[in-house]
Amino acid sequence: MHILEVKNLSKRYGKKQALSGVNITFKTGINALLGANGAGKTTIMNCISGVIKKSGGEVEYDGEDVFKMGERYREKLSFQFQSQPFYPSYTAYEFLKLAAILKGIDKQNTDSEIRRVLSLVNLSENINDKIKSFSGGMRQRLAIAQTILGSPEILIFDEPSAGLDPFEREQFKRIMVSLKECCIIIISTHIVSDIDTITDELIILDKGSVTANDKPENLYSKIDGLVWQIPSEERELLPFEKLYFDLRAGRKRDSRR
């Protein structure tokens, strides 16, 4: 089992403290970062991958400082950004072939590896289609294929379900479960249903700090009896359902036209 450990990680942007004393141990399996937009999820992933410089703290992989490891660490890691860049005039195959070259994948294995990951994300039939013809969901699936290409030891996904339809989201979950035994998977999201049934460790963030870090079943047990469901037939529309609040004007307005 591999371990990626974050110790007292901090990040400051000018006067804003984006991360404050973050301690997380990511192990082989699926690790989910859950929190509202602005909670610090992306900043943590950018820091541990070296995309941005941390302000303080340490990041270690199997006990070794990742920034001293340099290229040896980067070879083990693959990161899907929330907004993944593409070359629109490339075909799916050409894009992944370029990624394979950058990742240092053996030329003899490149073709079979590209076809393997395209099959996993249901893009085999689009292997020779130009990316500019892809829908948003297809581009997201291609980004997932690029991330898992070459079977890295550390996989980082920033909001991977964005643009995916319900079927594609379930397919993404199946892919993650199939990979969890052999690598550290870190998934950031603010949608609980994206990770609730697959994650091994759930890390909840708020305002740059970790508020909870445990196995999902342990966290669920803490709120047992505190959450209720109201049958739909018993619900009534709230009286202000058609109203919104104008912050600038400081008053409510009827939204009907």
C-alpha cells in the first residue's frame, strides 16, 4: 500500500488564507475531498501535485518529500483539471498519443494502451473523430482517459463528473472502483452522490480546513437520527417559492412576469 501524506499544509494568496494547517493521509484506494465551492479542494490538489507552490507544510510519498523527488514523483502522478485543455483539431487518438509521449509510455505499448482507456470511457467508436466535434460530456470522458493512461500510481480528479450525464457518472464510478486496488485516487467534488457509494476515505473541507476525515460509514453513523426525509406527497410549496432576494436592492421581488 502506498501513502501520500499531507502535513500541516498551508497556502496564502496575499492576505487570504486559502489553506490552514491541513493534515490528510491519502492511501491506496478512493479518497474523496468533499466541500462547497471555495472550500480549498482544488488548492490542496494543486499544492500536492506541484502546480502551485505551498506556503508551508510538507507533502510526502511513502515517507519521501515529493518536491525533493522531483521527476520521480511526477512520473507517478496524473491530474485531471477541472477545465482540461485540448487541441480541437486533434483526433482522440492523436491527443492520447501526445499524452503517451509526454508520460514516457513505451512506444510498443502506446496503441494498445490508448485503445484500452478509450474503451473504458466508451469512446472507442470516436477514436478517429476530431475533438472539436465532441460534446462537453465526451470531452470530459476523454480527459478521464488521458488521466488514467499509463496506469499512474496517483490519480487526481478535480470535479470529474462535470458535464457527465447520469449513465456516464455511473461509468466513472465503475472505472474508479476497478482501479482502487492499485493506486491512490483523489476525487474532489461538492456532489455527495458522486462518491458516497465508492469512497474509502471521506475528507470534508470548509474554508480551507479539514472538518472531518474518516470512513464514510463512521461519518454517517454520527448523523444517524438527525436527518429526515419527507414523502413527496406530504410536501407543500413554500409561500416564497416564486420570490427571490435582490441583494443590491435589499428587498424581495415577485419573479413572475
